[in-house]
Amino acid sequence: MRAVIQRVKNASVTVSGEQVGAVQKGVLVLLGVCDSDTIEDVEYIAAKTAHLRIFPDENDKMNLSLLDIRGEALVVSQFTLFGDCRKGRRPSFSGAARPEHAEKLYQKVISQLQHHGITVASGVFQAMMDVSLVNDGPVTLLLDSKRLL
């Protein structure tokens, strides 16, 4: 499982001109799922997202977590995180999970974040979405439950 975590001042997602999810201060999580992902990957990504110390403390040092600041999370599915661009000019997405498996784990990440006490908004699985954000910092991190980046 892969996640791009962006610290945001605000973020929103729109489908067919209608806003379906929005958050204020917190994180935007772009989430990719592969076929071999399990509940352990879900738990890793959700816990890491909730506890990453990426928000500034009173000394402007990144020392506070999403939980500490009572921030929100906008979770958007993004199978293209498993795009393989090493050969040719068109990415291969064969590493991405089949939709049935991916949606199940995507929903579980959302529920795990909520279980941690985080307010979560989300996009619409498999929809064409417009994602808007104000990246705070900018701070953007990559998480991969299978390996260290």
C-alpha cells in the first residue's frame, strides 16, 4: 500500500462539479492499493498517518501529529501510485489492485483513521475527481507499507 501524505491548510474533492469531501487543517492522503495488500498494510498506513509528527509546535519544529492538532484527513483513492513507468512511454498499472480488493481496503483505511479519532472526508472510489489543496509548507511525504523509501 502506498500513500502520498500532504500537509494541508485545506483540501477538497469534487466529482461532476459537486464537492463530495473537504477538510481544513490536516492532511490529504492519496492512497494506492496493490493486490498483495492486507489488513496489516491498512493498519500500518492508518497508524503512521495519524501519528506522523509533521505539524509545527510552538517552536516551529515539526513535532506534532494529526492527532495532536486535531486535524482532519481527506482520503482519495489513486491507483496511479502503482503506475510503473520504467518501460516504454505509457505507464503500466498491472501492480494496482483489482477494484473490488482496492475499494475494500480503501474503506478500511478510512475507518481505521476514524477509529484513531480523526475526522475523515473522502473522494468517490473509481470516479474522475478534481482535487484541490493548499499544501502547507509544502510538506509532502511518501509512505509504502512494503518497503522503506
